[in-house]
Amino acid sequence: MDPTDDRLRLDEDKREAWTAFASVLLTLPAALDAQLRSAAGMTFYEYLVLSGLTYARGGALRLCDLAVITNGSQSRLSQVVAKLERRGWLVRRPDPGDGRATMAVLTEAGREHVDRASPGHLEVVRKLVFDPLTTSQVRQMREINRRVRTAIDPDGDVLFQTHKA
């Protein structure tokens, strides 16, 4: 590839848009993580695991599905699930439909913890993400994110499918 080829370069608008987007990708998770660590004693990833279970039917998901929803590797998820299980926030059980698979099941203590953590978390999400935007921009952001997500995962967005169930 020829690095001087204009097809390999972004024009000024796209470069500025990409730089702004990359900055959000790098700084937003850290800000959310800091708030949750301080207020709820858990990481953003742990919150995603627990909140993912709150949306699932019966508060239970197969670990492979939970890994997709949280965009985590099986090994990362396994470590976090073990930690959350030690805290009493979830339990692991065999999948009744397929004994070879393992389910993560939210406990009442886990539901209570994520319910207590959610207002502060959502306040930060509103402050950092939604308050700076108009209603029209929020709709545009949703559509832009869905299009980018579809480009990444053309087979469908498992996160939205699970949360609609």
C-alpha cells in the first residue's frame, strides 16, 4: 500500500469526527468506571454484567451470551463472574436446557446492589452523554451507533436483542 494514496487518508471533517469519537471511546469508560468504583464498589464491566442479567428473563443468561452482551472474553467474564459470585451477587448453575452450558443467575442481593448503583451511574451517563445533546442529536447518535455497530457485527446486535426480550 502506498501511504500517499488519498484513498488511505481521511478528509478534514472525517479526521476531526474520528478524533472526537476515539476520544470518547477512550475517556467515557474510564469516567464511568471511576464513578461506579467510588459510589458502588464495582467496575463498569461488573456493572454491565449485573445490569445485563437484570434485563434477562428470570435474571439468568448463559455465560457465552453474557460475554457477547458485555463484549468480554470468556476468560475475563469467568474471572468477573467468580468475583461477583464470591460477593453473593450472582450464582452459576448448569443450563437446564443444556447441561454442558453454564448460566449466570442474578441473586436478590445482586439485583439490590445494581438497583442502588443505577441512579448514580445514570446521573453520570446523563451528564456526560445526553445533557450536552439536543433531542434530535440523541436520535442521530442512536442511528449512527446502530449503523457503526452493524458494520462491526452484520449478523445483528445481540445487546439490543437481549434487552428487548
